[in-house]
Amino acid sequence: MYPEAIAYLENSVARSGRRRHLGTLALVYGLAGRKIETQKIISELKESSLHHYVFPTDFAYAYLGLDSLTKLSSYQPRGDRKAVHVNARMLNP
């Protein structure tokens, strides 16, 4: 399941010029146990955020891939925190 999702997302990220779906790719990497790749994407997102807007949900999904719920809440806009915590509980019952 994860290899197909990773291949699809890597293709999508490449076609977007690495500007879309990075958070989702990091999440799937993390779920597949590829934490080093997840951390690399988080670093890339941080660097990108210095030059252009990066959606907070990209950080949220990436930190979910690392099971880092404390970092997750710091990148969620106030109105969306509840939704992300619900998703986190669904992934980690």
C-alpha cells in the first residue's frame, strides 16, 4: 500500500516543482517508517517558508509522519486544530 502511495505522491511533487503535496508525501514516508525522508521534507519546508508561503497543513502532515503531535499543533491555524487532532487519533488509535 505505501509503495504505491509514495510513487504517486513523488510523481505529483515532481510535477509541481516541489511546491505541492510535500506534507502529504512526508506523512506517507513516516507511516512507511521512512523517518529520515520525512525529516528531510520538514527541513525543505522550513527553508521554503523563508522565501514563499507554505501552508501550515504541510507542516502538520509532515509532523504527523514523525508522530510529533506537540510540533503538529504549533503549525495548525487555530480554526483547524480540532480537525488535525481527529485525524491524528484516527492514524494512531
